[in-house]
Amino acid sequence: MFDKSIEVTTINILRRTKTRIAVFTSAAIAIAALSLFTSNAEDVTLRGAGLFNHEHAYSRTLLKLADLVSKQASQNITFDLRGNSELGVEPDYVNFLTQGVAIDYAIIAPSNLTRFVPSLTLIGMPFLFRDLTHWNTVLSSDLLKPLEAELLAKADLIIIGYTGGGTRNLISNKKITNIDELKGHKIRVMAAPIQKRIFQTISTRPSAIDYSEIYYSIKSGVVDGLENESASLQQYKFFEVAPHITLTEHSITVRLLVMSGKSFRKLPTDLQNIIMKAGKEAGAYGRKLESSEDSARLAFMQKAGEIEIHNFTGREQFLELAIPVQDAYAKELGAEELLQSIRAL
Ligand code: MAV
């Protein structure tokens, strides 16, 4: 069902080639040369980066973006997507994008943006969304607009869409079914402080480790596991070192489809408008895609004997412990109103 053999990498979507082949007169040749020149002058190449191969929902979202834009643009556009962490991991993408070097667009987790807009990490907090409907309602609302403006002002990053939709569970090197078994459990979490704080409420020992280091950190005993969604678990084969999945379902992911402001401003206005519209559409496409495939991926890995799935009896208790931590964090950031508005939707 899920072909793991697909390897990434460069997508070239070149359309409407404007070159004319002229064979009869030198004037025609001159016109042809001019036409080619004009066409080249308008050509646009945008480079993207991602952690995954083309099978993953994030890459398919970025491919969708490329497709939508190139169908509407009057220029020839090359979308050069470098997957499989070829250009590093998400914190690297943030650095590249803010500086306007190496890449022009990427999908990143809000947890990577703490140093610019800490309040954005709220939307990546465990237990923020009640269910997929709530999550979709929030992402289709205007609630995050002020944070978008803040991110542009502070990091020169433009959010062109929202994707995600994976449900995060625990992935561990031992069977875990309840909160007691999590005491002292060494878990890798994303770098935003709120991630650590929430996992500390259930007496785990969380540490922020680079995504690229997780597999070997588990293998060497630095940590006992991580928390992640099924598409990423499947692609990075974390199950080889941590085959136990505990259904905590503590998070529905929000991922930002971002573009470097520096790259964006170099584009003609018509193309900028097309990209903004296509970003929204590609984000919605990715949300539907990842959320609808999530449990099928778990079932696939279970059937293949790659993972063992365990129910978690402590979800309600975990949620209750998480809420005051969310409240305190929002207060610290001056984002209580935002949190209340998200909860109220
Ligand atoms: C998954 O691979 C993705 O959700 C990605 O966006 C995150 O950065 C990553 O997990 C992570 O846990 O760091």
C-alpha cells in the first residue's frame, strides 16, 4: 500500500515553453532568440526543503503547491524540492529562510519558531485541539493572523498555508500502557519549552534532540523513545529501535507552509498572489491527506509486524495535567486571549 522505495528529489515543472523554432529567415531567428531571451528572463526557480521522501504527506503538499502555482503562472517555474533531509532539518530551514539563502520554501513545525514568535508554539501544544473538527476550524479561522504578521515582522517569514493533521503518539523501546509506566521515561521532544513542560507533568524525562539524531539516540540508550505521527514514524523507521506505539493521541499536528520574505519580494506581484492562494489550497489538501491516512499507516505497520500498538489508560489524566501547564505558558507569553479564543471555537 505504501511504497517506501520512492526516493525524492527534484521536481521540475516547466510549462508553456515560449521558445519558437525559426528556420526560414534571419529575422525569424532574431525574433526567436528574443523570445527565448524574454522567456529566460522571466524564468523562476524556487527551491524547497523537506525531511521526507515524496511518499510523505508534507512532500505531497509541496508538490501540490508546485502544481497549483505552475498551472496558473505566466512564467516558467521550476520547483526544486530537496527532500530526505538533504538540506538538513527544520531548524536549519528556519535559518535559511530567515536569511534568504539556500531555500525559498518549506514546511516546518511551529515549535521551531520559539525565538521569533513564542506564541506560535501554542498551536503545536499537546492537547490543544479536541478533535479534527476543532483543529480544522481553528486553521480555517482568522485567529492566527496576528501571529502571521508578527512572524513576518520578526523573522521575515511568510505563512502561505497551514498543513499537518498527523496524530502524535508515543513511540518507545518498551511496552507502555499507563502513566505509572512513564515515570522516568526518557523521551525526545521538540525544542519548544512547552513540549518539555507538558511531558514533565507525567513524570517523564524529556529532552530536545535534533530530529536527525533520534534514531541513534534511542539505539544507544540516550532516550527510550519519542512522540511522533505515523507518516514520519514509517518513513524514518523509528520502529526498528522503538517498536511500541502507545495511543496517547496527545497532539494533532499543525505545520506551517512558509516562504522566505526575501524570496517572495523578488517575485512579480501576479506570481505572489498566485502563491498565496495556492499555499492555502495546498495546505488544505495536505491536511485532508495526512489526517485521512494516519490510522491506515499505523495499521499497515502493525500488519507488517513492524510495530505493536498499545492502548493508553492515562489519556484523561494526562490531559487534565496538561491544561494548567498550557494556561501558565499562555499567561507567560501574554497569549491568554489567543488560547481562550482557540478553545472557544
Ligand atoms: C515529524 O517528523 C514532523 O511532524 C516534523 O514536522 C517535526 O519537526 C518532527 O516530527 C519532530 O518531531 O521534530
